[in-house]
Amino acid sequence: MPAIPRDTKGLPAIVAREVSKTFRVPQERKHTLKERVLHPRSRTRHQVFHALNDISFAVAEGEFFGIAGRNGSGKSTLLKCIAGIYGVEGEIWRRGRVSTFIELGVGFNADLAARDNVILNGIMLGLSPREARKRYDSVIEFAELKEFEDLKLKNYSSGMYVRLAFSVAIQVDADLLLIDEILAVGDASFQQKCFDVFNRMRDSGKTIVFVTHDMGALNRFCHRALLLERGSQVYIGDPQEVGDRYLELNFGRDPEAAGTAEGRGDGEARVLEAWVEDDQGQRQPAVPQGRRMTLRARVSFMVEVEDPQASVYVHNEEHKAVLVASTVLEHEHSGRFRSGEQAVFSFSFDNVLAPGRYNPVFNLAHRGSGLDVIDRFEGAFSFVVTAQQALGGIVDVPVEVVVERGESVPGGDLPPSLELPV
Amino acid sequence: MSAGTVPYESLGRPIRGPRALNDDPARFWHLTFNIAVNQWKLRFFGSALGYLWQLVRPLLLFTVLYVFFTKIANVNGAHPGDHSYDNYGAQLLGSIVLFTFFSEATMGSVRCVLDNEALVRKIQFPRMVIPLSIVLLSMFNLALNLVVVFVFALLAGVRPMLTWLELPLIVAVLAVLVAGLSMLLSSLFIYFRDIQPIWEVINQILFYSSPVIIAVPAVVKAFGPKTALSPRALDVPWLAHVYMSNPLAVILQQFRHAMINHATPSPAAVLGSDVMLLIPIGIVIGVFVFGFYVFNRTAPYVAENL
């Protein structure tokens, strides 16, 4: 985690003190004067919706501050409150010139050419007309739209449109930037450009508040982050921790997380339950990549069974078994289990699975081919592997990556036609 | 740094929510001006005839009314010796242009906050920019149309007068009235969607109850005492005062008096004294203050209530 740059003499850039926001949503809206006149005494009933409850935090000058939360947790509302778009209960202090990127290209007019839009948008975001005109060239250059500058925006592709809007927004050099989810747009190369810009802004000491549910971005940029859930502040601090808690919130109350479904088989034993434990031995619906994890199943024997074999098949979302483990190899003679006895079968391994959801299947069979099934525990529970980033492989094992350049590259005796550019 | 250790007293004033105005008049003006200019470009640069299109409507209305009232109803020929009907055409055109400004700006303002919903919900800027930019846009049109009026008047034989200097004042009073109404209407529309048809009807009423077609002397005569010449007069002279208390009537009539024809009575003359002018002026100020107040009150909640 990058250290928080603190301006020792300065005050915080943003302070929020016990900020709450409630919306009064009318149940049936009266929208006409006629209704008011005809039914002057009928009152509209309102539903009060608490979007934010008692949020308090401070953002230091030069800090990159993240706000995370699930959909509907109030993170965008909080950003709008900081931006001054909504009035609030409680108090918010803010210092310096603010630029808000709630949505890119708000106020763009499709019938006007890029030039008019860039200047008008610049003024909207707080520039003077002279500044806006002066920066026009660099905006167009950054957006790589020089050859399209006289085109009306309605003829732009959505990618061009977004590029232009983003370029305008970053040219407004505010001290405080409020950014809402804008990395969700644009192609990979443009996203990279956005990331570069954010890094540059962070390095130049601007205060940035960044709303996202991309935990990877949160980790890469933010010094600290705030986690919201149903309008309340859950945690504030280390983005890594926020990321973990966010994933917990997302998958935590999943009814599939612990299952007790009955399977098929001859019924000489029953798999009562199956679950996942993390490296602390705690039952978890979600486990982080890179740590040790354990799959366990509790079995109750109805009749005496000799040397049963237990297997687990871990299927990924594409229904491919990415991991299979069995007692066959190490415990072929697992022993004799009496009627009424209970046993727990455990499978521990270092979690190298790619992030995602997995469905384990437990199979208990008589000794032999494994086809003589006693009980099968299937589709009743799943677990999630969490990771800060995913590169796309099925497994993520530690890989040493080395780049060597020059003549003495290993494999340099390849024929020239096969030589790869380094 | 946790919020608990922050000395709140040292932070100064907390920010306030969205407001109608901001602390930076220059920015307010730049925004209003640039939005109006861009809208203006949109309206005229795309079409082949450009500016002429927006002139077509008042000119067509003028042509129809002029032909009907001077050639068929013969309003100006029916009063031999009464010079207040001289240059009736220029009077009519001037009134139509001013009234077009009034109705275009107020009708355009009714929906303006809703039409700019995206801006209101996503950008912090002084909300009053929205209705005022519509008024400004209409003022650009008014300025161009007034050029046409004066060219027409000069061609019709009106000689330049010193009272032409009153023009900025007349336009300013009208603009204040229009701005007040546009703030009022745009904020009321958020809560009452039937303001739009209601205002269309009121607009029609105002068109006929202001000296656009009808000349003020005819009104005075109609309300005045019964004489041999006007046997159908109502004989309630104070109704003429009521008629002239309408600020729109005062503005249009003052324009006709000061710009086109001194023979048509000034509003002060109809009302009997300059002091009586305080009534329509008071209404203009009242409408503006009330509109401002209502807009200012609703501005913080606009984003939530749309």
C-alpha cells in the first residue's frame, strides 16, 4: 500500500461529519395542479429512504481515497453529496477547486461540434472561457481526435465520445477530483491511459475521491478506502482490507454457502453437510487465493461400511473439474465404519484456483471403481475464491517472470526467423 | 487521520447543497452566456435559412394581422383626425416582436429544468443558469428582430426620435418580468406538470389583453363614458387603469409611444399620472422577487424531485 502523503501544515481536503441523506419518495406522485386543487386535503404519503446514515471521515490533502460498496450501498450518493449536488444533513467541509466526474460527457450536445462542446463542458466544470479555449488543443490531442474535431458529436462512436469527455474532465486542473466509476468505459488501451492519468494526478499531489466496485483498481490507486453497506459505514482504512470485506459482503449472505441436500446412492451412508474452511479453520463462503484451504464433508453411516472411498470434484463455473482429490491414493483402506458412526473427510490444499465461484461435488462410494455410489453430495453448496486480480488462467501459481535482453539470451541459437522481438 | 481528531472549528464553513446562485458572478455569467450562444448556434447554423426561420413566425403573424386589421377591419381608417393610429403597421410589428420575446422565453422556460435533468443530477453548478440562459437566448432573437422593426419603421416614415433612447430601459423592464416568470414557471413545473398547458392559455389571454393588435385609445374609448360617438362604451373609466396596470401592456404601449408614434398615449397618460406607473412597476418587481424566491427555495431539491 502506498503511504499516505500528508501535508503537515494543511487541513484535510474533505471532512464529513455525521452526514446522512434521506430521500422522501412519494408513494403516488401528484404531478398536476388540477389534482392539488381537486383534492386539496389528501396528503401524499411519503416513503422515507435512508440513503446514507451517519457517515464521518476525513480525506487528507493529496490522498487517493476510495469509496467501495455494492450496488445501492450509497456510494454514488455520497459522492454527489461531497460534490454538492445533493443537500445533506450533517456537515461536509471541502477545500480547493473541485472537479466532478459523476458521468462523462454530461452536458455534451450531440448536435454541436467537438470544439463547442469542449469549451462549454470546460466552463461547466469550472474553467473560465479563456482557459477553456487555451486548453482545447491539448484536450483534442489527448483524446486523439484531431481529425474529427469538426464533426458533430452525434457522428462520433461511443468510444470517441467517451475519450473526448474524459479528456475534457482531466484538463480541468482541480485540486480535488471526485470520480465515479469512469473506468468502466473505453477499450483496454484507453483504460490504460486513464490509469496513467490517475497515477500522474496522484503523484502530483491532487486529492482524489474515487468510487468503484473494482477492487483491483481500488488496490492499485487508493491510499485508503471507505466501505459502505446499505448506507452505513462498514470499514475505513486499508484498501486491501476493504477489498476483502467487500467480497465477503458480496458473497457472504449466499444461501448456497452451506448446503444439506441429499444425493443419490444406495443410502448406506449419508453426507450430512459439506463446507469450506480457510487457513484459520473458520467456515467461509469465500476464501482468498494463495492461502491454504480445506474442503470438508461430514458423513453419517447407516450400516456398517468397510473401506469406503471419498472423492471431491471441484467444478468451476464452466462445469470443468479443475481439481479432483480422493482417499483412494493415500487411504485406500480407510477403515471399517460402524452403523451410526459419523466421520469427517477433509481435503486441504494451497488455493491456487483462479478467482471465481466453484461447485464441489462429494462422492462417497464402495471400495473399487468409485462407481458403486453410496451417496453423492452435489449442487448443494459452492464457494468463491477471491483475488485482487485475475489474468484469465484456470490456476494462479507463483510464476517467476524474467525479462532478459541482449545477445546472450537463452535460446538465442534459434534460427533468425523464429527470433522474437524483446 | 480519523474524523474524531479533526478540529471542526478550524474548517470554516461547511459546503452547502445545490443552490440557485453561486459566489462567483463571472462564472455564472460565462455559463449562462455560453449555454445561450450554443443553443443559438444549434437553432440557426444547422438550417439553410438560419436566422430567417425565427423571423418567419412573427412576420407571418404580422402580415395576417396587418392585412386583416388595416384592410378589412380598417382600424386605422375609422378615426379621421386621430393621429394615434399613424404607422399602425410599425406599432403592430413592434408589439408582436416584443410579445414574441415574452412568450418564447416564458414558454421555453417551463420545461427547461426537466430538459436539463442530466446536468442537474450530475454537475454542481448554479441552477439559475438554466432558466436565465433561455431568457438570454430569446434576447438574442429579440435584438435581431428589433433591427427588423426599426428598418420597417424607418421605411414606413417614422423619423428617428430622442425617445428612442428609452429602448434599453423598455427592454430591460420586459426582461426582468420575463426572468421572474421563467424562474417561477420552471420551478413550479417540477411539481405541477400541467403548468405547461395552463401557461399556454394565459399566454393567449395576455396576447389579447395587451396592446398588440388593439390600440390603447380604442380601449380607453370602450371603457370610457358613453357619448354620441361611442354609444356602446361601458362607462367605467377605471377599467382603463386596470388594463394599464398589466406590466406587459405598459411595456408594449410605452414602446409604441416612444419608438413609433408620440400621438398614441403613453401609459402614464392613460393612468392619469406618473405615480400610477408604480403599480405595473411594482408588479414587475414583485414577479421577479417572487420568482427568485420560489426558484431559490426549490433549487436545493431539484435533483431529487425531478
